[in-house]
Amino acid sequence: MTTIEKEKIRYLRGEGLGYKAIASRLELSENAVKGFCKRNNLDGIAAEISDNVCRQCGAPLERKPGSGQKKFCSDQCRSAWRSSHAYLYNHKDENSRVCVHCGRVFDSFQSKKRKYCGHSCYIKARFGEVSGYDAGTIRA
């Protein structure tokens, strides 16, 4: 087990995931994950991350009733945290695609069905080369 895998297990355990979920996410055996957690006192209930502070900067979070769980105080903090923890995300679903309109090669993390590199290429392919796109004037 590599040090990166060990750190991922610690993080995912802290997020509240069980042995089976961690094992399937990291493609390890459940027994290997369970053994590592027991040796490092990560067994039982996973450690809770404080819900009242930003994970990046530690600033207190303001929550509105019914708004769901907030983990970051701003988009900048969320982006900075994700950049510094990129190794935690599994990019095996990354697909290199070729844009149908412009021919540019792009990586699609979200969908295997994606055909365009961006919204502007979609608009140009669907409606032609239109300057100053206005949805009210274009009819399909």
C-alpha cells in the first residue's frame, strides 16, 4: 500500500465512509483497508470533521436553514482545497475526446457522451457562426 493510498484512506475514513466503500473506491481489498484502519486507530466510528469551519481557511461558516451542508466559505477556498487535494479524486473516468465542431482534443470527466469542448462550440455547431448569440432570435 502506497503512502498516497494510506492518506486517501485516512481522509475517506474521516469523511465517514466505511471499509467496503473505501476499498471499492481505491480498488483495494476490504481486509487491507480494515487492517490499516485498525492498526492506525481509525476503526469504529470515523472521526468527524468540524462542520462549523471552512476546511481550507478555518473561517466560521454561516448556514441558512435548509441550505444543506457547507464545507467551504467561498468558491476560492473550495477551488484551492480541491487543487491541493487532487490526488484524492479518481480520474479513471477521464476520457479524451475530439470536439465535433472545432476538432480540439479535450478531457471529459463528467460524461462519456460529451461531443463538444464547450458551450460556444455547441452553439456554433447547432446554429452556425452567430455573433452576439440571442436565444430569442434563433429558431431551430
